[in-house]
Amino acid sequence: MTRPIRVAIIGSGPSGIYAADALAAQEDVAVSVDIIDRLPSPFGLVRYGVAPDHLSIRSVRDTLDKVLDLANVRFIGNVEVGRDLSLPDLRRFYDAIVLTYGASRDRSLGIPGEDLTGSIAATDFVNWYTGHPDTPPDAFAEFLSTATQVAIIGVGNVAVDVTRILVKAPGEIDHTDMPQHVFDALRASTVTDVHIIGRRGPAQATWTTKELRELGELEEAEVIIESDADASDAASQSAMATGKVVARNVAVIEEWSQRPPRDTRRRIHLHFRRRPREISGDVGVEQITLERTQIDEDGRAHGTGDLSTLAVDAVIRSVGYRGTPVDGIPFDDTRNVIPNAEGRVIDGGSPIPGVYVAGWIKRGPTGIIGTNKKDAVQTVGHLLTDAADANFRTAAQPEESAVDAFLASVTVVDVPGWRRIDSAERALGATRGRDRTTLHDRAQLLDAASGVTPD
């Protein structure tokens, strides 16, 4: 009897779990799937990227979680490729490898002063407020207890998420699953003004209308349109004519510009057609220099030489995510993705047998969570096609017990271990009147996985 194909999926975010589901759901080829993640908990950016106050989106976890119950799918958490398993190790134990580890690093602005204290990557701040194990609980304690004026560079959904978390009233976040130290720091925050800065106009912003509207519905924050929100130029008119979302976004901003002022505790300032040129300060961030831009007919921004400064205590850059390479796999340093042909990893124009890619590390940080499902299905389709080749089964030690024995010295979190973490977080949340409180400390996560009740 032909043995099942052994597949290792590296990364347990949506693309990885969708790939596992696509493999496990089909009946043409017998498969055995291991989902390997360096963190003790699964779900990637659904757990550590989606804003905690967006409960409906975070509930996608429940759907993804069901895949872990499939008989031919295993979760191997707290195992890092490159530390606990190398590429040759994976080749020994698995017939195919699907890389789905995403794009978790931030993009830099490339301007002077970006390394000053108080210059912050949005990815790091998001990791902090979602309880990522790599981010210390006090990472932003000084920032939140001293800063009043904060600039956020970027006009996408992450910038909106960060803004919302910074200015929401305590009662607007009490129901979320953020770690307790995050609640405490946000309640004591001194931030009064957040400046969202976009290098182009409102028609070129990449936020979605639902997320944008939420900024105008906050209890203790007013939205103020500061500069150049006009959308009458040719590029903006064209974008609105061909994009319903763009037109809705511009309409929301136009409506805000006509609202009477309110006396609020906090303010959100929208600055359009401004690009950062320099961050400056003697010790830490004290101001940011902005250059006014003009938009050409193709929607590109060009500097005008007209400079202004904005006094701020911190700058948060939110200009996108980027992927990182893994040893032994080709990498496109320009696009920050693994080169591939519809999911087949290629080197010098030819596919590498048995190596595939899905998700953001395949196509870049684009689309919504659901986009990853179609993307993963495409990759899995090619993997299954290739599996028809008699030489596809190449693993020298394909038994589950072989990789288990290899990882015997590693504290591995399996599905039952994750279930215990899940139960511990729910129990901790219940003591505080919430559905869940996220455990952020890796040692606590591993204790919970082994059945130890967290403090």
C-alpha cells in the first residue's frame, strides 16, 4: 500500500491553515500534514495582527481552529525552522514543504532620524497590544506615559488600527482580549493628539471604509482635517469613478470636514499630501519635517520643496509589511517574497521539487484574510498535481515518529497543548469579565500548554 504524502507547512497563520485544510479535505491523494510554527499558539496575524477590538474578524480563529481537529493534520508549535529544524531536516522527514510564514517585518521610511528613541514600527506596537511573546510587556510603557503628540506615517488599515487603540476610551476596549498590562498602560496613557500623515490624497489612501468610519465614531476623540483633503484633481477623480470604496472613503472625509468642532479629550488630525523628510530631536523624537506633495495624473506623489515641521513626541511608521528569507530558499530582495510560479518555488527559472509557498511570503502583503484561502488552494492544487509523479515521495524518514524523536529535546506544543492554552486564556478572561485575556509570556504559554494554571 502506498504511504501517505508527508507535508510540512511552515507557519500557522490563515494561509498555512487554509493550505492544510485544502490538503486534508481532498480524497484523491492520501496526505499527512504537520503545521509547524515557532510560536506556542497558532493563527499568526489573526491572533497577533488583527486589532483586538475587531471581534468579528478575530472570530475567524474559531473557523481556523476546526482544521486542527482533522485526523490527518497535526500542530507542532514552539518549533522554529532554522533553530530546531533545518531545511535538510525537513527534506528528510517530509515529501513536500509549504512555506506560509508570512511577512512580519516592517518597512522603513529611509529618512534621517528614523533610529531615534520614539521612532516606532507599527508592527512592534501591534505585537505589543495583541500580546505577541516576542514583545516585552513594558516595551511601550515610557512612550505611553510621556507622549502627548504622536505622528503615524501611513494611511492604511494598520495606521487606523493603531490610531484607534491609542485614542479609545477605556470603556471602548474593556471587552477585548488584550493582555492586562496593555489595558493598564492604555488607561494611563498621556496621548492627546494623533496625526495621521499620508503622502498622497484621500482618494489614494488604502484603508477600508468600515475601518475609516470607526475613527469618527469614537467617544472621546474628534477627527480634524488638517491639510489638502481635496479630491478634485484628475487622478483622484479617476480613482473615485472606477472604485466604489475610494468614492465612499472620500465622502466620509468630506463629511468630517463639515462637522462642527467638538470639545473632546483627544483629537485625530488627518494630514494629506505630506511626506516625511526627517525626524529630529536632541535625545529622542521632538519633531518631524514634512514636505508638501503634488499628485500627477497617474496618482504618483512628487515633492514640491515646501517644508513644514510638526512637533511630536513619537513617530509610528505604518508603511507596510515585508517578508524575510529563510536559509536555503531563494528570495527576491526587491519584492521581499520567495520567487514562485503560482506557488511552486523557483530558482533560476526552474521549480524546486517539493518546495511550495503560499500567503504573503508568496505574493506580498496584499488582500484580506479570505484572500489567503484562494491563494492556498492554488498552491495546493499544484502540489497535488506534482504528487502524481512516482518520484514525488522523497522523504527518507516519513513516519510521524521520526520527526517526533528528532524534536524530543524541544518543548513542543501540540493540539491538546493549544487547547489548554485556549482554556487558560478563557478562564483568565472570565476572572476579569471578558471572554478571554491573552497570555503574552512564552513561559506562561508553555506552562498553560502543559496544564499549569497561569497567575
